[in-house]
Amino acid sequence: MKPELNLPTILTLIRIGLIPLFVVVFFMPFWWARPAAAIIFSLAGITDWLDGYYARKLGLTSSFGAFLDPVADKLMVAVALVLIVQTDHRLIISLSAAVIIGREIAISALREWMAELGRRSHVAVTGVAKLKTIFQITALIMMIFKLDLWILPMYPLGSILLMAAAALTLWTMFIYLKAAWRSLEDMEREAREAGGEPLDRSG
């Protein structure tokens, strides 16, 4: 079956298409390259908001769009983190990037597993996760921009926000894992009460 290309999905595809442009501009040998890359990254974030808005407003949802949207988000963030680590070799920046990328991989796998068990709603997005996303995106925009904006030291402030985002990332991962563990315990209890086999966690 051919995937449906509605407006939200097209916006998501545009966001993915901005990634190579973002990388090329980031490394251009001009003083304005980093601010321009930050603008491209911000535009990608705007398309993320717009595709969600139109999907809800117009009821333009699809299974393909539901799959593609989080993939586009994670790709853009992961690429931005890799570029920053490539230009800033400080240990704390590398650790923060590793925590954020590693968490995305782990939680994506957890959600997929829970979906197979019919318990995806038990690892839904939390308020702390939304706060983490705000810190993370703001930090990346500031660090990509790099240059001071009037008296605002964009890169140092962005570095602090990135470390805060990494700390929130660990917190949210603990919340998700705790919720998933409780869900699995509930499934085992329900299976015992129904006289069935306990859940195999060996994977």
C-alpha cells in the first residue's frame, strides 16, 4: 500500500530534506555560516510544530506520518549533536551528547517492545520529557549559532542548557523504565491470576 502524502507528512519530509543543507552550511568557511545553520535548524523545528498542528487541526493523520515524524526529529537532533561534538571536544559536551543520543535509542526500543505487548500507552510522553525537549532544542540552537548575540554569550549558555538537558534525559529515562517495569509486573500478575504463563523478559 502506497504511503499517504498529506500536508503534515510533506512538512516532515521537508524537515528531513533540510538535514544535508544544515550540515553543508554548518561547515561553510564564512562568519555567517553558524548563524545560518542555526536558522535552518530552527526552520526544521518550525516544520515539526506545523506538521503536528495541521495533523490535529485538519485531522490529517496517517500511520506513515506517525512513524516518520519522530524519526525526523531524532535524526535532526542526532546530526546537530554530532556536529557540535566534532567541533567541541570537551568531555562534558561529548558525554551530554552520548547520553541524549543513547537515551533516544533506548526509549525508542522500549516503546517498540511495549507496543508489541499492547502497552505502549504506559510509556507515553511525560511533562518532564517535554521540558527536556525545550532545553535540548534551545541549547542546540544557541550552540549552533555560536556567535554572541549582543551581550548574550550564546555558546556558553547553550552548553549549560545542553548539560541540563542531559540531566533531564537521564531522569526521563528512569521514569520511562520505571513505568515499563510496573506495566510488566502488572502483566505478570494478571497472567498468574488468569492461570497463564508468566511473562518472559529474556527478549
